[in-house]
Amino acid sequence: MRPRIGHDDAMRRWNGWGDEGHTAEVSEGGLALLAEKLGPGRPPVDATLAKVVAAVPTSRAKPGEFLDLDPEGRVRHARGQSFPDLVDLRSGRLDAVPDAVARPRTAAHIRDILVRAKAQGARLVPYGGGTSVTGGVSTRRLPDPVITVDLSGLAGVREMDERSGLVTVGAGTTGPALDSWLRERGLFIGHEPQSFDLATVGGWVAARGSGLRSFGQGRIEQLFAGGTLESPAGTMVMPPFPASAAGPDLRQLVLGSEGRLGFLSDVILRTSPVPEIEGMEAWAMPTWQEGCEAARAIAQARLPLSLVRLSTPAEARTLLAFSDHPGQVKALQAYIRARRKPHAWALLITGVAGARNLARLARNEAAEIIDAHEGIRLPGLAEGWFAARFRTPYLRNALWEAGYGSDTLETATDWSRVPTLLSRLEAAIEQALLPHREKVHVFTHLSHLYPTGASIYLSFIFRLGSTPEATLTWWRAIRAAAASVIAAEGATISHHHGVGADAVPYLRTEKGPLGIAALEAVTRVFDPDGLMNPGVLLEGPKR
Ligand SMILES: Cc1cc2nc3c(=O)[nH]c(=O)nc-3n(C[C@H](O)[C@H](O)[C@H](O)COP(=O)(O)OP(=O)(O)OC[C@H]3O[C@@H](n4cnc5c(N)ncnc54)[C@H](O)[C@@H]3O)c2cc1C
């Protein structure tokens, strides 16, 4: 298996995304675009790891087997990858760190940790890859000790049923580790979130995510076949039935449970044969509206493509400005200028993967639809974008260092509401910092497409404030503006990032009082003493 960048490993950056050894630079074009739209960045002075570790308070946890009280390990597990997490880590203002990090290697170890946590009144935070962007693994200040349970020790393939295409893996297994093991056997899962290098299988399921290839491979709920949940109330085994009419499906309770019901120890996933061929293409669509119509037609034709993604003209321009290959961009712009208005085109990316003949057929059907909507093929662009897909998150580190904050948010709605929701969201985000005399650069794409609707994925960049508090105030203003539009338009508060701690109030609006009461009741059954991940998904249990 390919070695992972472990979160207890010095290879992993403690206050940003990814591997210490990898860096990204914001291109000259990208910096020029931001300076023009937002003004010059305000590079901050970051705290050092040594300083933050030196300020870690004494642990309130009782020492014991599997429990690590080392301050550096506690800092490294104190936050995930949300924007507030980043501000806390970069500024060194950690108002709470876990009292201990537990490192179980088996389900029996987890049961032991559950018993000991109950005995000392501690709360437990399941920590997979720690890539949550919603505060799902962030330590909050609580009256009781907090133990973050690092599940990376539960890694590796347990069983492979090749005939059924079912693989059973430890929940702490990362995407690359599983992918290389399966590919050696001619199989793959094809769940590829952009956080692929660090996120774990347990986190995929618990946060109910969606990967880049969801159009072809499905979301995690289509790939999750079963597994084992170790909850405070006991063990629940979920068999990998291909389908079942035996009442409501308990696997659906675990999908998106965000650590509130217990720990997934083993996960069973549905595999597919490695695609015989794979290809990507990019297309310039004459307008956003035309691009949307083509994307909808492709989704409703249910073509067996692997991915479909549509960027607004603003996002297309931003992607080109941020490209590290200005020469290629110039050539591409000249190519488009000769055929299109240079600024109005939307960028459609389509991909095929699978058996040669079927892939060719699907590609040609899609091309016919795109042609009917006056799309023109852009040579070379899609391959470069696809190859760089796991490197893009490193840009967030570089933007921060250049004095800009960047974040994303996502939602989903029906096709009939996509245009209004998207334009209202962009307007709300763009205007959110006007009272603070700051601007926001926002750009959007439809990231996951379905016959009845799409996920809208917005990226936004703004200048960092002169203090961490100012930066956070601005970020909150942007998020609140977007969330109120999402609620007003009846869309979902998350299509794939999950709820975490950040979106708890909005979940209440989305599910309604009866829905929330049902979820709270389920939580009490699995976790009667309120040990698990308090304040995430639902409000913290009252004790
Ligand atoms: C740069 C970047 C890009 C991203 N891109 C995508 C994307 O394309 N698609 C997508 O869906 N998401 C994406 N995410 C969000 C995140 O990576 C996913 O939600 C991912 O599935 C989380 O996996 P993880 O192992 O890191 O979980 P963690 O962040 O460790 O945990 C997430 C939640 O699940 C719980 N949890 C974790 N493991 C277990 C377990 N074994 N049992 C019970 N509960 C558990 C945690 O308590 C927490 O509530 C991205 C994040 C970043 C930072």
C-alpha cells in the first residue's frame, strides 16, 4: 500500500493542507486578478508550532493504554480543515485542544476506550483523516475531558470477496492506500473527494461525501455496502445486502452520522473493475445558460459518463488566471477568441471511464448534446485540470501566505431552482463584506449532476483582516449571507461536506422540529450518556 501522510507524522503540515514537502504558488496571473478585484493581500504572521505546543494546558484525562497525552500530538489533533480551524492554527489561538489522543488499532481497543471514557466522564471525537471542513473534528471547550480518537491505526484490507466485488477495510484506511491495493487486483472504488490523499474510508461514510467521479461511480451511499459500528450502547453489524426490504435500512442512519452514533471500525465497499479506458474533455459553452442546458440534458439522458462539471464564466476566467502555464493559457485564449466572445464562455468538463465501446458511445452521445448547444472542444485543458486535481488544495496555503483567505461552500437543488439559487448566492457572498468595506471574489461550478438537479459549489476569496478576529468576523458574515439564501430557497445546507459543528443551526431549519427530534432520539439510543462528538450534527447533549 502507498504510504499515507499520517496525521501523527511530521510529514503532515500542522496548520494547513497536506504534506510539508509539497507547496503550491499562486501564479502571477492569479495574484494580479486578486489585487485587481480585492486589493493587495495582507500576509499574516503565523504562530510557530513550538509556541503553540508550549501553551498547551495540562491534560484532564487519566493516563491509560492507547492514550497519548503528548502536547504536540494534542495540538496536531485539535482542529480539522475548516476555515475557522485554519485561523485558529495559523494564529496559534487554540482555546481548546484534546486532553488526550487515543490510538486504537482494533475494534476491541475502541470498546475499551468507550468503557474508560464513560468511567471518567470524557467526550470522544472520532478522527479519521481530520479533513472535515465543517468543524466535525475540532475540539471545543467543554467542562469534561475531551479525547480525540485517531482511527488511522484501524487501517488495511480485512477481506476481499472478489466474486461479489466487496472489500472490507479498516475505517482508518486512506483513499490512496485502498486504491493502490485494489488496482493491483484490477479493481477500484472510484470515490475521489479532493481530500483523497488524507481522508479515510470511515470519514467518507460518516460525512456522507461525494467524489469527483460521482456521475459514474455514485456517491458514497451507493458505494457503502455495510460494516461495523462500535457505539457506546453496543456493536451494530450491517451486512452488505445488495438490496433489502427488511424495514428501514440502518446503513442510512450511519451515513452522515458524523461520529454521533459511535465509531465505524470496518467498512464494506462495492468495487468496480478498473476502467479499460479513461478520458476527459473540456468544452467552451457560449453562455452559462447554454452550458446549464447542455449539462442538464446530459444528466437527464443518464449517459454512462464518469464526470460532468460546469464552471461559470467567472470560474473559467479564474481557473485560467491561476494556471501555472501562462503560455498554454494564451494559446487557448487565442483559440477561443477566434470562435467565441473571450469573456462569456462557460467551461464544461466531461469524462468517460469504463469499457472501450461503451465509453466511446457515451462520449459521442454527450458530444452530440454539447454540439447542439454550440459547445466547442478545448484541446488539452481537461487533462491538465484532472492531473492537478489533488494538488489544488495546496493553493489554500499559498493564498493564506499571500494574505488572502479562501474557502468553499456547497449546496444542491432541483434544476428548476439552480439558476436563481446560484445567482442569489453569488450576489449575497459578493456583497457580504460591503459593510466592512471589503470585497469578495466568488466563482462557482456545478460539481455533481443528477437527472433532477445539481450541486452548486462556490469558492470565495477575500483579504485577511488585520487580526484573526476580523478575519473570522468577515468569514462568518459571508457564510451567514450564503446560508440564509440557501434556507430561503429551500436548498440543502450541504451536498457533500456534511454539517459538522458549523452548520448545526441550519440543519434544524432544514429537517424541521420532528426530524431533529427523531435524530436526537436515535442518538440517545446509540449513545445514552452523550459521549460521542458533542455539538457536531446536532446540538450537544445536555447532561
Ligand atoms: C481540501 C479539501 C477538499 C475536500 N473535498 C471534498 C470532496 O471533494 N468531497 C467530499 O465529500 N468532501 C470533501 N472534503 C471534506 C472531507 O474531506 C470529507 O468529508 C472526508 O470524507 C472526511 O474524511 P476524514 O477521514 O478526513 O474524516 P474526518 O475529517 O476525520 O471526520 C469527518 C467526520 O466524520 C467523523 N468520523 C470520521 N471517521 C469516523 C469513523 N471511523 N467512525 C465514525 N465517525 C467518523 C468525525 O468525527 C467527523 O465528524 C474536502 C476537504 C478538504 C480539506
